[in-house]
Amino acid sequence: MAGMPPLDSSKLQLVQELEIEMMSDMYNRMTSACHKKCIPPKYKDAELGKGESVCLDRCIAKYLDIHERIGKKLTQLSMQDEDLMKKLQAEQQPKV
């Protein structure tokens, strides 16, 4: 958040709450998607089988990897937009 003004405590709390909400949503979606993909609807055993465990590990790893890649790409696009806005503002200011 370089170049941004400091946040007061109420705004900081709001940002923290939104971050928690986003992470909870990501966790719930990941859990649901990987459960559907890796665990059959009829349970045979109380414990996960080896194949189910391996499938879950891979599914979660892929989900988190994609989540991280998307986050980096969105940050990159946001920074490019910010740079573009600064350039446009600089061009619009009258030269003395």
C-alpha cells in the first residue's frame, strides 16, 4: 500500500474484516470444490483413504496456487492503473 495515506483505526478495522471475510469465502469454496472432486458421496470408511488424501492435497495445493497467482495479477493490474492515473493527472496539470 505504498503511496497511500495512513488509515485511521475504523478504516483499518474495516479492511481487516474484509480480509477475513474474503479468506473465509476462499476457504469455504476450496473446501467445497475439493470435497466434491475427491470424496465420493457415499462414505465407506470413517477415515480418508490414501487416494482421497492425495487428491485433497493436490486439489488444495492447486487451489491455493491459483489464488496466489490471481492475487499477484490483480495487484499488478492495480499498480498499472494507479501509475496510469498519476500520469494522466500530471499531464492535465497546467505547466507554469
